Amino acid sequence: MIIPGKRPKLIGTDLDGTIVAHYGFISERTKIAFSEAHQAGIHIYFVTGRPIRWMQEIKENFDFGMGICGNGAMLYDFRNEKILEEWLISADAQFEIVKKLRAAITPVTFAIEANQQFHREKAYVPRWDIGADNVGVAKIEDAISLPALKILARCSNGEYSSDEMLELAHNALTGIATVTHSNSTDSLLEISAHGVSKGATLSKIAARLDLTAEDCVTFGDNPNDFSMLSWASRSWAMADGHPDLMKYAKFQTDAHQEEGVAKVIERLLELPE
């Protein structure tokens, strides 16, 4: 593996499917690689679609770094459990998004992440937040009152794949919201405020540190990573990730089960400063 350039000054990495295995495990080699990068003075950002209640696992594995949660909607100090900044979907925009998606994807159901709470329609069948909202509402509009971290749109009976839903949603929500997904085998969209994405927020944070895309590297495995993979001058797609990754990433590394990110970081640390 030949890696061009100098040692990076910032590493932005996705979590699930990138450094966290689908069964919720981070390898020792991966933890050591990130620790050595941190000790070398490299800024570490864990950039994820997760809400903050799912960041406890990261706190248990890393005592350094910062979180960018909700696909770019929140800057989160997970070590001190403190929200530093948010870029949320207004209540008015939520109503408009839901209305347009109901028209574009007839069997769609909704959930929202707002004020650190998960709310869902009765027809929305959650895969991860089972038990977080056992009651639900008939229509998600009844739960919309506050700005939201993100809207989740699901075809609970699997009528459309996530990629098929994404194409329909892009056509319906252009200029209104940012739409992506993080699981090709599911039927689920993740929707953020217009202009909010992993790449947009990471770029903003890098600029505050007087860094450019040339100073940064990123890693990811799914469409919600496309923006930060395309932004960074050096970026790596996971070999077992979404088939379109190499349209956005500059390089490819081994699958997360094969510690692909750790292998790249080890080589990055060999580069001159």
C-alpha cells in the first residue's frame, strides 16, 4: 500500500461497518492505531449517524477524540457527554419533508430524533431502538413540535430498498433536506436539515482548526459517508461497503472485519510530518 502525502493532521472516521463490527466490536489493533494517531497529535473525529445515546460504547473504548453525530447534525463531546453545537431540522421543515415523502413513497412510515428522544409512528417498525417508544403515534405529525436531529423514513414491509428509496427521496426533497442512508440491505432513509452532512460539518470543524481537505483523511462504508469521502483529499472506502463508494473515495482498504482502517492508519503514521 503506497500512500501519498504527509502525515494527516485530522482523521474522520465512520463507526458502524468501518471501525465497529456489525456485532458491536472494536478490535484491539484498531484501538491501538487510533491511540497512536492521537498521541502523534492528530485530531480524531468519530463521524456517525448515531444519536448520542449510542455513543457510550465509543466512550468506553476511547478516552480521546470528538463525536460528530446524526450524520453531521451535532458536534458532541462524548467523553464529557456534552452537546457543543447542533444543526437541526426546524419543525416547519419536518412537516414539509413528511408531506413530500408521503406523496413520493406511498408505504413510508416515520420516526424522529428530537430533544434526545426517539418518537415513531405505530406503523414504524424499529430495528435498533426497540422499546424506546413503545406507544407511538398514529401520524408522526402528532409528535413534531421541536427541531429534530434527524428524521427516519422506513418502508417497514421492505417494499423498497434503501437505494430505491434514496432515489425517490432525492427527487422529492431537493433543496429542502439532505437525504442519505447507512444500510443497503435495509429499507431506511436518514434525513437531515438542508446542507447538513458528515462532509459539511467535518469541513467546518477542520476550517476552525485552520486545516484544509489536504490535511485530513476520512474512512467510510455507506452513502452517509459519501460527502466526507469526497471532501477529504485522501479517503478510504471499506472493501465490503456500498458498491458506489469508489465514486467518492480516493482509495480502498480491507473490510472492517480485516481491520482495514487500522492498516491505513499504521501506514499514515510512517509518513513525514
